[in-house]
Amino acid sequence: MKRMTLLSLIAAMACSCGSGDWDRSGAGITVHSPECEVRITMYTPSIARVEKYGKGVKPKADAGFCVTMQPQKVRFKVQQEGRDIHLASREMEIIVSADDASVRYMRADGKQLLEEIPGSFSPLSQSFRLEDGEAIYGLGQHREGGLNVRGHHYRLVNENMEIAIPLVHSAKGYALFWNNGAITDFSDSEQGMCFRSDVGTEADYFFVYGGSADGVIAGLRQLSGHVPMFPLWTFGFNQSRERYASQDETVGIVRWFRQNNVPLDCVVQDWQYWSEDNRHWNAVEFGNPRFPDPKKMLDDIHAMNAHCMISVWPSFGPETNIYRDLENAGCLMPHATFPQEAKVRNYDPFNPEARKIYWDYMRNNIYDLGMDAWWLDATEPEHSPVTEADMEFRTAAGPFKTVRNLYPLPSVGGVYNAQMEYDPSRRPFILTRSAALGVQQYAHCWSGDVECSWHTLAQQIHGALNFSLCGLPYWNSDIGAFYTWQNYPGGNQNPDYRNIYLRWMQFAVFTGMMRSHGCNTPREIFNFGQRGDFHFDAQEKAIRLRYALIPYIYSTAHEISAADGTLMRALMMDWPQDPVACNCDDEYLFGRSILVAPMVCDGTSRELYLPQGQWADFSSGRRYEAGKHSIEVPMDQVATFVKAGSIIPIGPDVNYTAEKGWDELEIRVYPGSDGEFTLYEDAGEGNGYRKGEFSTIHFRWDDAKHSLSIDRRQGKYPGMDAEKRFRIRVMNPLAQEENSVKTEDPQILYSGKALKIAL
């Protein structure tokens, strides 16, 4: 008995303290193989960091810019079987071979998720073996390819129209984030899936197991930062152009929208408000004489209950004050950037002193005038031509080549954090052209200066969905594309352009931000005719649809912030076992209830796929079964379908988001299944929501009893309505038939107490 007890004690010590093949290291283990060291760090029971480095190489001191999380205390067991070391948490098992340093990932039930290809490690790369038929997504946003990135190669480098995030999200319920800030090649072929960076001292990646797409995204946000609430007004309609050339023109745009009762929440001021001389490029102050009184400009805009966003770049002309201050502080980078002829230079956002100088100019010269939001353009940064010396330049975080793809993160995050510190009473809003994992904490992204074509419009959908599957939920594109001249001479006077612009606008209704912008031709609705003209009326119809959906969108925004939700949901998120859904790149769910099938070709008909379940047309309630359908989509409509059991709040008819409160709402119920929805409200501005100043009202539909339950309101915030009037509309398709008996939609008064309504 004593001998057996001693043997058991020795075995337990080996398990907890290691052996010649492995030992404990902080929050994980280090496995020693002839090829390299393999360090596994458990951040949570379902998130692990894997580092591989050569003998005698010192591993990284931390996880870098993208990772905000520190390893938690995770309970795990370690057991050695032959030369395999098994590390098991309650969520997954990681198996490392001490012979060849290869790693395998298993679910807790023993089913394999992913495996490395033995012998494929180098300090710059690692290859993996995917399951046959396994669909993978992510990698940021790219112009070519499709939704499923199997069989593709991408050169992952942040540049205009390309957002590089070295992360794949599998339909099997896991993600792999390649933790290297350098330019990286991704490839998938018969030889396996591989990440290979241009520079690096170790192979470093995170494995995130979520069990589902929502679980994966929750894990990615836990790892790299959660998403704040953006101001309510940002979800309204935003009008922009390259560019409004004077103060009078900028204010005049808002005045026209108000005088003609077309909804608008924001006007965007693009470049050259500083000067038209590129030596004064991006002075981060008003210097153009056509903007003589920028404070009055903003006051005039605010007096019309609108907001203003302004373009600021990370690059500066040599005759600007900010250039001189950055140069004196040693915070300018040497590489050439647009506009090259003026010898413009970018700043080094990895340097905290550079970030301070940048924000001080923004604050003193623009923010304190009353500016509402920032459009941080060219945050890749723009870099052309590229020289070897440029890549060797030492930023405050090391050689530029080692952090090339991370530039947007400190640049955008620096502005967000500085504004929050300076003025915590307001919610920052930032629109950025580039991103890295972690930018979701700070900003909303857009797809860059795309050219106008039906092919480009189609690409926007899978670009947005792959971007969202990386954990970044807010994305949009220039309505009508940035460039038009090549394919649509005559711009807004070209009938073909009017059609694609309209279809693009209908798509934009169902993105994170509805924003008209571009060059070559003006984009304002009045340039397409007047009321009574088809394209004018169809555009106004799309804009008003967006405003009708604001309560639904804003409630989804709360789910994104509070529960790691997703706004633009690839169908694979909800139907991962459906092979058609897993490869569907021209449809998506907007929130959890509305399926959108944008028109991405010239015409009025398209093929549609509806996944498992019952569906209804958004407007008419007409029922559709799952499967493939051929549908007609008139030019003034967008194909939208709602899952049976959905509850959707419809907002009031307004000319800006805050014009009317939500004291009167239409509550649409799409019968056919049980369902629920939580209506979220807060002040719309400010950061009181962070302290719990918001309310939620939970709705539940019982399909068998044909009854709607409204729970007691939870929470409160300043200015909250004491009572609400709900008009309940059950979307019964029979009610649309000519000979059906018409009944009034019941209206109820809700004072915050629980109600149950039989319908």
C-alpha cells in the first residue's frame, strides 16, 4: 500500500510539474521538442495562445497590440501519453507532440477541430490541415474571392480597399488568429492552409473555440476588446461628397434636406478645408478662406438638428504647424505618402508623444469648435513608393516592417481614448478606412475608394461578411462607389448610374452606416430629380425605410455591445450545417431576424435561397418556405424576408433620429413560430449607458396561443418616456388579400408593467 501511494504521488508530481519533455510555464506549459520550444498559454478554457520558437530564442514579452486580455486562472490537466502531451480544459484538449512540435485541437468530446502539419513550422510560418469540405471565412475585407476563402491566396497588407486581418473563422466553431503585425501571406491548397509573415522571431497564434459562430466572435471580443455603443444619430442617413468646397455649401446641404423634409442626420466635410495648397496638407485646422467661420458653420448645422463629421488624415504637409511639432519631437516617418509631390509625411502613432500632439491639434482646432465625429482617412497608412529603408525605419514599437499592418490600431485608438479622457460626457464616433483586430473597440470601418460596377457591388457583400466574421461588427461602403467616371460617364445624369446608385443605396439601408459619398459626380438626392421623379422617390423610400428600422438597429447595437452580437450575419452563423448557406455570399441576416438579398446585377429579378424555417416578406407578410426561389424585385424595392416568430419594432416617420421619441411604435409580429425581441433605449448620446442608464423591454410571441407578452420594463435613463403606445401588427398574409375582412391593429398603452395581449 505504501509503495502504491508513493507511485501515485510521483505520477501526480510529474503531471503537475512536468517531465523532460515539458514543464509548467505561467498559465500553461512549455513542450520541448528537438525542433523548437512550444509554449501553450491558456487565456480561458476555450482560448489558447501558441508560440513556437527556436532553441535559445527568447519568446515575446507580451501578446502585442491586438490582444487586450491577460491570461485568466484556468483549471486544466496535463497528461503525457508516450511522446504526446495532452493539455485539457473543460472546453477543449490540446495535444502537442514532443517529437515534431505539431499541435492538434480537440473538442471536449474528442472530435478533432484542427491540426498542424508536422514539420511545417518556421519562425515566420505555420501550416495546418483542414477537414475536407470545411468552410473558412475572415481575413478582413478583400476585393476578390468570395465568402469561403478555401483554395485562395491573399497577400495580407493594409491598403486602400484591402483590410488585412490574419484570422480565419471556421464553420466548425473555432477561429485562428495569426498574431503577427507584419505583412503576411495566407494560402490554402491541397498542401494545407498556411500563414507566412515577411518577418518574425516566432510562430505566434491564438486558437479560439466557440462552438458556434456567435461563440467564436464572443471569444475574439473577449481577447481583443468589446464594442461600445455609438451615438444614435450615426445610424441615420449621412450625406457626403468629395468634397463640399465651402462653408456655405456644407451648411446649404443640411438646409436643403430640412426644407424638403428628406431625412438626414449628418453632413460630412471632406478634405481641403485646411487649404488647397498641398504643402499645407491636413494641417488639422481650418485655413481655407472659403471656411471663414467654422464655429458658425457647426452652430448652423446643429441649429438644424444635424451633425457634422470631418476628414482628418495621419499625414501632414511640410508647411503645417503640426508637421513642425511632430518633426521636432522625432515623430515623423520617412516614407512617401499621398500627395507625394508635396513631400507629405505620416506620423508614428506607436509613439505616445505623437498621439498626444495629433490629438491636441484635433482638440484645439476642431473638436472644441463643436465637431461631432471624426473621419480618419488613409489609416493603412498610404505608402507609395515603398523602399527597403521605409520598412526598416524604427517606430516606437520597433521596425516598421514588424508592425506594418497594426498602424490603424494605435492611430484610431489614440484618438478614441484621448477624446474619452478629455470629454467623457460624449460618445466618440470614428469612421476609419483601415483596421486591425481590436479596432472594433474604437471605430466603424468602410471599404475604401471602390470603383462603380455591379461586380464591385457584389464584392461588397462578401467583404462585409468576412470582415464581420473577424469580430468587427460595423462596416459600410460609399453609396454608388467612390469612383464613377470609368464605367458611368455623365454620372448622375446617366440612367445606368442612377440604377446602380439606387441599388447600392438599398443595400446600404442594411449596413452599419448609411452613407452617400464619392467623387466624379454629386450624390445628393436632388441631383437625381425632384419629388415625383422615380429615382428621387425611390431613394427617399430607401432612406425612410432606414429610419423606420432605427429601433431595431439600435437594439441590435446594444446586443453587439452587451452580448457580443453581430449586425451583418453571414448565413453560416445560423445554419452552419447547411452547405448552401455556408457558401452563400450574396445574402445575409441583418440582425437576427431580417434576411436581405440585395440586387447586385442590373435587372429586377434574382435567385433567392431561404434556409431552414418559415419566412415572410418584410412588407406584405406573404409566406415563403425554405429553399430556392426566383423572385421579382422592382427597382424601388429591396428583397427582405423575416424569420417566422420575429418581432420587429418600427420607428416613427422622422427627418432625423431624435426628432421624435419612441413613445409610439409599431410592433410587427411575423407568426409561424415562437419568438422574442428586446427593445433597447438610452439617451442616444453620452456615456450614461456605461453606468446602467438604459432601459429594456422584452417581447415574447406565443404562436400556439397567438398572444404577445410584454415584460416589465427593466432599467431607466434620464428623459425616459413614462408611457408608450404600441400598435401591434400581426403580419398575416390573408390581411393583404382584396376580399379579406379588414381588422384594426390593436393599440395598447404600456406604462412599464407586464402585459399579455391575445391577438
